Amino acid sequence: MRAIRSLTTVAPGILFVEGPASNWTVFHGRGRVELVDCGYPADRPLVEESIRRTGLDVAALSRIIVTHGHSDHVGAARDYSERHGVEVLAAAAELPNVRREVTEQVTVKDLLPVALRRGTVPWAVAAIRAGGLGEVGVPSAQAITADTLELSTGHRLEVLSTPGHTTGHACFFVPDAEVLITGDALVTGHALLPETGELQQLPAFFHHDTDGAAASAQRLSLCDARWVLPGHGPALRL
């Protein structure tokens, strides 16, 4: 049974959700909700549960901002967009991946060299069951056109270009709360990593451009944040 691993309120109106295998952040305020990422497709009930934990209903959801177009971050965004008119945003360079005009995602071929490594097969099976191979592309997704996003909840996000994991991967910094949302540019844990609780990169085969991913991770490590909210693993207070 899928369940939320942990919920952490890192600042007023900012709820970090550590999901079964990937994470999302719920911004809430002024009667509105906006998400950064939304887990796997199968995490939709958990996304809605996390919204209810803020005292609001999923009807308050107005926008989903995605760090990148992988299935475990785009999740049910397509359904929210098509059925409920929720706006979906991503960096302009990431739109082809979010819309599934291209697919920059780990394949079976990528996994073959590490198939015998402990945890690889169970992780792959769990990812498939969670909808990792489903039709998650969001044709209606729109480009982020500013360096700063003003949310309907009253929060402000600075957009940080962090290519490497995917071509247009983006991170987000909340200056008022000193909160850094890193997507998969930096994580604190993963089923295929031996350690949990420290800033690190995903295994190289997950990245579209390993050199670019390393450079982006290095830049993020210099960011002046009190909280790091990763795409995988628990929140980290610095």
C-alpha cells in the first residue's frame, strides 16, 4: 500500500511531502494551492491527502510547477490539467520532455549494466507499478517566462536553471524562507543509493548529461538555504 513517508512544514504555507518514492511540495495560502512536482501517477491520492492536510481541498489547486518531465515528478499533472483546468508550468527547455515530444528518461537498456546491483530490480518493478511507463505527457504545459514566479498563495519562487539531469531541469529558491527545492539535481536518498540524509547526486545513468548534472549540483551546493527539499529522500535542514 502506498503511503506518505513524512510531512514537514518548513515555513508558513510550505509543506514538504516525502512520498513513497519521490517527493512534492505543497504551497498554500489565500485559499489557494500550488504544487512543485506531484510524484508518480499512482501518488495522486497521496497528493490530494497532502493538500487536505493544509486545511484546503483539491479544488483549491490552481497550478503545478514541475522541476522536470520524468514520470515520478509529473505524475497526474495531465489529468489535473485536462479535467480540472490546472495550469502546468516547466522551464522552456524542458517543455519537449514534459509534453513527451522527446523522452529523456532512464530505459531498460540503461539499467542492464546495474541489473544485478542490490535494489535495482525491486526499484524498477515498483516504478512500473506506480505508473512510470504510463502516458504522463502534458501537451498543454506552458513555459516559465520569468526569473521569478509569484504564486497565488503569496509565495515567491526564484527559478534556477540546472540542466544535466534533463535538458531543462529547473530548481526553485524561496528567498523569504531560505528554502531550496532541488528536484533531482540534488537528492538526500534513493532506493539505489547506499546513504540517506546527506546531499548527493543520483547514480550517473539517471542523468541525460552527467557533466552538466555535476556542474549544476556544484552550483546548488553554494546556494544559501536553510532547508533543502529534494526530489528523493527526506528534507534536509542545514
